[in-house]
Amino acid sequence: MEEIRIVAVNGMLGYGYEAASLAAGLAERPHLVGVDAGSSDPGPYYLGTGTSLVKEAQIRRDLRMALAGARRAGAPLVIGSAGMGGGAPHLALVRRVLHGIAREEGLRVRLATIHAEIGKAVVLDALRAGRVSPMPDAPPLTDDAVTESARIVGQMGTEPIAAALAKGADVVLAGRACDTAIYAASPIAEGFDPGLALHMAKIMECGAQCGIPLAANDSLLGMLRADHFLVRPLHPERVCTPDSVAAHTMYEQGDPLVLYEPEGRVDLREAVFEQVDRKTVRVSGSRFVPAERLRIKLEGARRAGFRSFALAGIRDRAVIENLPLIEEEVRGAVRRNLGGEVAEGSFALAFRHYGRDAVLGPLEPEKAPPREVGALIEVVADTQEAADHVLSLARSSFLHCPFPGRKTTAGNLAFPFSPSDVSGGEVYEFSLYHLMEVEDQLALFPIEMEEV
């Protein structure tokens, strides 16, 4: 095979895309259609609860056109990180939607489902054998972090997806997976250069986000050849440029010159980006360096409590200038007014002041006093009742908290909503964000075949 053509449906299954763009991609007779369907970007809640950020109706809309189009084109469809978290309940959601679409559209599909949940015993054995290391800024892993996790998934590389395609799958429904694995598995299995394949996959993982005007919610065509690859947006008004493609190469990368994947790294120091026509960019020079040992990223989530919060606005310069003092006074008032009904160590009270330093905190370089601030008061406690209780005390104390120079007895806060207090429900935190050395990806990520 001299060229392999791949269509990326969009950057996230359920986020929407232009039907005409996908149709244009399918007209190019692709060898594979791919789409990412999950991420850890929305935080640990969806992994922990087994739910999806993207609603079922959104998944159904995007998947219907992609599945029917891929079957008409005779190209396998690869879906990675199904259902957002990529665990068993997430896979079950997308599988149920896929079954429904197949029935409604009269499609026959050979479906490969790749499971990505990792048993706690497997992780504990690896931990005790010294085969687990933390990602940057993550703490060392403990037994408690493993056992308290509601769910643990591993982020598969290319091998399980390639194995599913080799079994003749029309659709690969993969649990948590590296975004690049969706698009690089088939080319690498076909003998294409893995450095180029993984680099092209990195560009394609977010759909047409590498194009101008920017749009993750659109389709992209990738064409991989022996010594280079081409990328082209499929919308008639969207183009790729060397700058836009190079910029997306650096997307979410700690090192702009290296892409790290389970199988190895891609050295980008010699990469060249060239415009070949109005819409298309040619990329060459990416070099693959195999890893000395295979390591899989683990993601786990455990429940940290229950959240309550209130949002209010402040447009009084005196209040804004005294916010540190007010916070301290509110914390003291809450402790005094709880009266032992909620143990002090069983909750956390936090304040974020948007417009002042809510994003960067003490790193904020602009110190000029703002004219207005949005105040977010947040409580996380062991129970929802306790969180609601503490928040009510904090909100009322903040509302009428005195400070030096205060000239009015009116409230310090303007509430945009009534009721002002919101019970936010369960709160999850990442319990695992670590790398685990493995010998056999196929044993870790079992493949289940079925006729749909």
C-alpha cells in the first residue's frame, strides 16, 4: 500500500460536525474513519460516576452519520475512549446507542469492543513489584489510593486496536485509549513509518482543529505515505497552513519537540511543514524512537465528598480591597456558628474571586484592582447536608461581613440567582494518574467480538 487515507469525524463524538464535511471525506475512499469519544479534560467526575459529559442524544446524532457513512464507504470505524471515561459503563452506553442505530438503519456490523478497566489486584501487584511511577506532579501511588478508587482505566496504545482490526472488525469500540492510537494503529500495522503515523494521528485527534478558522467540530482528511503525510480540512471554507499544523503538533505537549506515546516517542526536531496547495499541508521528518519498556497510563477516580456552592457579584471597591480580610472573618464565623454540628476537619471551604486572581492565584502578574469581581463560595464535605449547612453559614457571613471603612449595612454580594445556594452532588478526585509497566497490552485490554 503506497498511501493510507484516514478521515477524522471531529474532535469529540457528540460535539457535532458538518455533515457535508464528512461526506466529502468519505468521497475520498478512506481506508479508515476515526473519532475520539472521551478525555480526562473534564476532570475525574465522569470516570468515577461512570457517566458521560456528552449526552446520549448528541452521541446518537454524530454516530449515526459516521457509522452509516463508514459502512457505505467500506471503511472500518474506530471509536476511542468511548463514553468519555472509557470504563465499562461508558462502553455500555455507546454500545447501546450503536446497537440501536444498526437496527434502525438496517446495518450489519462486526463489532470489536476493547475493555480498558484495570482490576485493582493487577494495579496492586504492579505497585508492590515497583512497576508503577507517578506522572509529573502526581504523588507516589499508595494501596489506599488504589482500593478507594471507584474505577481504574488504562490508556491503551495502538496494539489492541490493530488486533481488533485484524480480527475483521467493521467497528472498533475502544475503552480509554491514547488519542493517537485511534488513527495510528492501522497504518503502523500496515508497515508505515510509526513516527509519521503517530505524528499524523496527533494532528488528526482533534478533527479540523488544526485548520483555519479553528473548529474542533469538523472533519479532517489525513493521507500517509512512505516519507511524509498530508492533512487537509474537509470544509470548503477551512484551510491548513504550516503554522496552524505546527501549532497543533504542540497542543497539550509539555515538550514542543517530543511526542510521548506508550510505544515510544516521536522526535520532531527535524519535522518540516510545507504548504502544497491552498488547503493542504505536507509534513515530513518526524522520527520514531522506541521505548525501552512499555508503560501504560493509569487513571483512577475516588469520591472526595459532596459539593455546595454559591456565585455572587461584587462591585464595591472597598469590599474588593478587603477580600482577604473578609475571607478570614467568614472562616472564623463559620467555625463559631457550626456549634459542633459539623466536625471542622470534615469539610473544606474555598473562595475564588473571578476578575481578581481566580485563575492564576498568587501567580497573577496584573495587580491593578478590578472594578468588579465574581465571588464563588465552595464547600466540599462528607455529606450533602453538611456541605449545604456550611455553605449557608459562609454565604450569610460573607454577605454582611464587616470590614474597616465600611459605610453601609447593606450586603456585600449581589446574587444572580434565587435560590443562591446550589447543591452540587458528588465530588471526585483523581486517585491514580500514574504509569504502569506492562508486558502484554493484549492481555490487559481484552477484545470482545460480536455480530450486530
